[in-house]
Amino acid sequence: MDTTTTTPTLSNHREREILDELRLAGGSSRIQFLAERLNVSEETIRRNIRTLEASGLVTKVHGGVHITDSVTEQPLHFRMNVSPEPKRLIAAKVATIVKNGDSLFLDIGSTTAFIAVALQKHHDLFIVTNSLSVAHTLATRNNNRVYFAGGELRAHDAGTFGVEALSYIERFNLQHAILSVTAINARSGFMLQDMQEADISRAAARQAQNRIIVADAQKFGRSAPITIAPPDTYDMLVTDDEPPADIRRMLDQNNIQLVLAQNARAE
């Protein structure tokens, strides 16, 4: 069955910002929260939501709004333009953690795409990835060896998934697994929107000695439907700002090292 959907054209920048915030919030949010996040009035949010609802992109409920089931994840090139500066900071910091000659896994996230660019001056890297963007960025450079997980390429992010990709990743023993997430909160830890991405993330974490989560501060306090693994699975969080106190406690309780890219220091 053809499940392809066509996303209607957004009529203004505010509508795009609202959809971005809804995705970061796990698909739904209260009107008041959106107004505070975007620093506009609740009436402005309601006006834009009416347009989005008419386009079939969201459904309004009492006091809030949620994305309709037909809206798929934005393409990678779109996500690369969301919060690019924090992602560059995180990428630069990760590039100081990864050393020449290291072996690593990089997933399909937009932050990991920035990390691949930041690693372009490294040499003799051993890279496993399911991201065509990462493979293209780091292959045939500086004596790197790039191993690309097989399977069908998804249209919106040029990533490979499924049984073939999972079994391929399980053949490696790596120093680092560098993994992106959709949301981080104190109750559930690290979360993703997509089951296939979560499966790949779990597999890569099992094959690495050092499991690194990379996420900008906008992911703090968010929620998403899929908890990847228990928080103590991971060794490090690289982010661009200090997390809220409850998330910091979660990190400490699970012995996860916090690395702040903004201040170029580890805590």
C-alpha cells in the first residue's frame, strides 16, 4: 500500500516554528507553552493553528494541539537548518573527543551530520554508519575506512534500516557510538520518535565501549514515544547548555558524564 503523504505548503514562518516545537515536544503541546516558546501571544498561536488545521497538519484539542498522524518527519536537509549553531558547537566538541584512528558509529541525526563535517580533518578513522550523508562526508578522505550498513534508503533522511542494517552493525566492535535523540527528560531518559531509528541506536550502543548521546538543549524536558534504552546504557551526554536540575540528577544517578560544548569543558 502506498503510504506516501504530501505535506501542504506552509503559509508563513510562524507555522513552521509551531510544527518544529510540536515535533520537539513529542507531537503535542498546550497553546500557552507554544506562545511562551515562540515569544508571541496565545491569540497569534491560535490564529496560525487554525491555518495549520485547515491544511490537515494539526488537530486542535481543548487548550492544546497535536500533529496529525499523516505528518511525517521533516527531511534531513530541513532539520539541518534547525538550531544549527548549537549543533556546530556540539560537533566541534565531539571532534576533540574522537582521536585519529578511532573506530565509531554515527547515526542519521542532523547533529551527527554536523559531527561528520567536524571530523573531516581527522585521519585513519574507522566509521560505521547507516547515514548516506555521513558516509559521503567522510569516505575517501585522509585514509578513513567507511562501512555503510545495507538496506533500502529512506527517502526523507537517506538512512538505511531493517534486518540487514541491524545484522551488519552487529558485526563490529567499536570504540564510540555517537547517537542522536529527539527528547531527554528525567523520568524516561533518552527518547526517539521512530522505532527503526531506536533499533539501530540500541544495536550500535551494544557494539561500542563508549556510548555518547549528542543533543542540543532544546531537547531537554521533551518527550517522545520511544524510550531507547535504560539511561545507564550511556556513558556521556554532549550538549550546548546546562540541563535542568532534574535531568542533571538523572545523569548523575546513572553515571553519565556531562560535557558542555558551549564552555568547551567537561563536568
